[in-house]
Amino acid sequence: MNRSFFIILVVVGLCAFDARAQVTPEVSVLSGYTIPNSAEYRYIADVPVGVDVAAMWRQEWVWQEGLYTHLLRRPFDVGLRCNFTYFPNDIAGHRIGVAGMLSEPVAYLGNNVLNLEYNLGLAWYTNPYRRTPNPRNVFIGSYTNCFINVGPTLRHSFRDGSALVLGAKLVHSSNGYLKKPNKGLNYLQAELGWLLANPNARVYQRIYRCDTSLFRGGNMLMSASAGYVQPRFSHADRDYYFASTVRLGWLYDFNPARSVGFDVDLTYNFSFEELNARYGEHYPPFYVALAGIYETNWHRLTLHTALAFYLLRSEHGTTPIYERVGLFYNIGNPNNSVRQFVGVSLKSHYAHIDFIELHYGVKIRSSYLR
């Protein structure tokens, strides 16, 4: 955990060094509701309170084609968000969260701006099962967990540049099934904040040169990912098992910023080989699924979201539908016909993370395949 804190301090320091005079700070108070995983776990229902501090930098991405420069998307904010949340029932302790943030405007309504905000980072709980083996705490097993925070925010701006901020987000914490127990915790979170005015803040404009005709067509998508999982059954022979996913699909680019498509993926989980042998059953240890995909791009970064249903699966406790959320880094020139990417994604069933995937993939433009 000391190493994780060191990494965060380095990131914070680099951000401060990059644009200390340009940062726009935000201070918020938090409350909400801890959602029980099922009727059996009603005792975790809770109303937490907390505080949140964020540092944001305004960004603008434009692309240039010949002599013309076009605004690709409305100016958006990136930054770092830190918060502390106090839970009265103390089932897993209290939470410290640190996450990278991205806030993109959806609609302008006079002095009001409706944004959609994404946060992805780490959360630390003060009293996980690892510290005090509380039999009622089957939710958080480790000190360090992932921290996912998504939802709309509404900013009401004033003449001096400050703004009142109202937010409603869905928050999830778990360790990606790397440490038992790990049912994870989900929250509905409400925020009331104040965005401070900063007369020195400016928009960071980034210009990218590309042939936009390339982006109005299809792409073949191929990727492979790997990860480790703990078995979801008791008395397993090993603590961890290898799991991998292979995807083959098609994406249509509306422009350099947004794509939609589908893929067929095959996931192989080695822990199910032992499960089949233990119970004398013959379910396949792999799953086959069909997924609908939406991707949004910020040049080098791609936010990948997918909703899928299984065509073939075992019946050992999995739901028929899953979600995947990933952040990918695009390698090389965006004008190339064959483009590579690497990244990480979370595969989950109804917000219960199955495992963390480390990805490598390629996209091949349809014009190149002819």
C-alpha cells in the first residue's frame, strides 16, 4: 500500500508542476446510500457522508484537415479527484478515494452546463476483512480496491467564473476478485460542490492532423487479454487461476471521436476445469458472448464500454449478461490502416467484477481489407 501512495503523490506532484496557475479547484460535500447486494445483505444499507476535492484543467481537441480546423468535441475537463467518506455502520471501515477524472459537457442550458463525468482510480478502506475477519463483511477483503465513479453533474455558473455544482453518481468499489471476500460495494452518491473561479485558467488546445475521410467507415477489431482470478467455489486446489479473453468484432467510426459496433468474445477460465472435475459435470470451461460496443476517443485515449449476453456459458453462478468498461491507449499514427492499442478493462456481472483484463489489440480499416 505504501507503493500505491507513493505513485499517487508522484501523479499529484506532476499535475501541480504542469499547470499550477491554470488549475480550477472544486470543493464538495457528499452523501448517498449504500445499496444492499441482495435482501440477504440488507444490513449494509447506510447513509454515508464525506468531503471531496478536485483539481481540473480545461482541454480542447481540434483536428485539422488541409487548411480547415474543426472543433472535434466541446471543451472538456480532466483532472484528479480525492475524497474521504465516513460510513456509520463501519462494515468495511471508511473510504479514501483517489481517481483520475474526465468531465464532458452534454448540453448547455443558459448559465447551466450538464456534464457526464467519469472517475477511475483506487480506494482504500480502513477496516477490510483482511484486517478484522468480520463474518458480516463479505464485501471488501483487501485494503486497496478499484474505485469507479460515473454520473451526471449540473454546473450553474456565476459572473465571476465560479459555479455551483450538483452531482448524482453511481460508485463501485471492489478488488477485481484478487482477494476474498469480494462481493464489492455499490453506492448512490449525491454531491453539492463549489467550483472556484480562477482568472488565470485557460483552455489547453491540442491540434491533431488527420484525414477525416478515413474515419467514416468500418474497422475489424481483434484483441486478446489476460488476467488472474480467484475461484468462486470453496476448497479449491489453488488460490489463483489464469483467465483470458479473445475478441473479434466490427466498429464503425462516425468521426475521430466516436465509434459503435459489436464483437464476439471467448473467455477461458481455468478454475472451471477443477469445478467440473469436482462435481463430475461437463460444462465448458469457456464462455462465448455477443457484445454491443460504444467507444469515445480523446486522440491517444479510448474509453470502451460494452454490454453483452452469453451465447454459451456454464451455470456455476454467472448471470446471462455482463458489462465491460476499459481505458485503452492508442499506439502510432491515427491515419494508419492498422492501429494497435493496449489497456485495461473490468469485466463485471451487474457491477460485480469478474476479473481485471490486460488488453492488446489491433483495429484494421475496411479499406485496407479490400
